Amino acid sequence: MRLVYELGMTTPHTTTTPDKLLTVAEVAGHLAVDPATVRRWITGGKLPATRLGRDYRIHQAELHALVAAHRTHTTPLTTGASL
């Protein structure tokens, strides 16, 4: 959930809200992976990105879709609940 709040993805993406472009370093930082991993995802077609000069930019909505596609729980986890 931390990633969702940090990226401002608490509401679905709409056409009235501009989509933020993230750098490879920002995506890597949010997902706690190496930037080379993010670049591999891009070149391998796992993460769509836009090439600007020598750099890539990732649309926030695409990152949200990647996270949602790899989600292991279909319902939100609650904190503090006893089992």
C-alpha cells in the first residue's frame, strides 16, 4: 500500500488527471529494485515506457498497471487485525 500512496494512485486514472511521467530511477526507488532491472523490464516489453533522448520515462498509470498485474492479494490487507 505504501507504493500506492507514494505515487498518488489512490483513485483510478482518469482523462481529467494528467499522468505523471516517472524516471527509471524513481520507478526503481518506489519498487526497491535496481535501475538496471527497470530498464530490462522496459526493453523486454514488461513495462511500457516513452523514450526521451537517451532516457526513458514511465507513465504513472503504466507503473500502476504493472503493480496491479503482479498483485498477490485481491483484497486490501488490513493492519492490526488479529487472526
